[in-house]
Amino acid sequence: MLLRLRLLIGSLAGGLLLLLAVCLGAQNLEQRPRLNLGFAQTAPLPGGFLVGVALAVGVISGGSSAALLLPGRDRRP
């Protein structure tokens, strides 16, 4: 249980720190494309920001799934 909690908190903290670094780094970029979602368009966002957000979401979801799929001590393989 403690290992799961440590994995979950570590992935959340790492993802949030990565997102903070991406937000700070994307402040003064000139090229800001829009994403066409099919039904609407997003606000103009820097390309690096979009890639960084996708990376941060991947870190958070990967760490969360690893924490949830980790076998417990009470379960037998």
C-alpha cells in the first residue's frame, strides 16, 4: 500500500513539475498554431507547449496505472 502511494505521489509530483517547466518555457514563443478538433479550434498555443502537456499527461497516467496495477501483498500470483 505504501509503495503504491509513493508511486502515485511521485508520478503526480513529477508530472506537475514538468507541466510547470513547460508553462514557464512557453511564455515568449512567437509561432502559435491552432489545433483543429473537428468541431472547434483551440486557442493559439505554442507547439512546444502542446507537446509538453502531452508528455506531462503521459507521465501522470503511466505512473498512476503502474501504481494501480502493482500487485499487493495480500494477492497471490
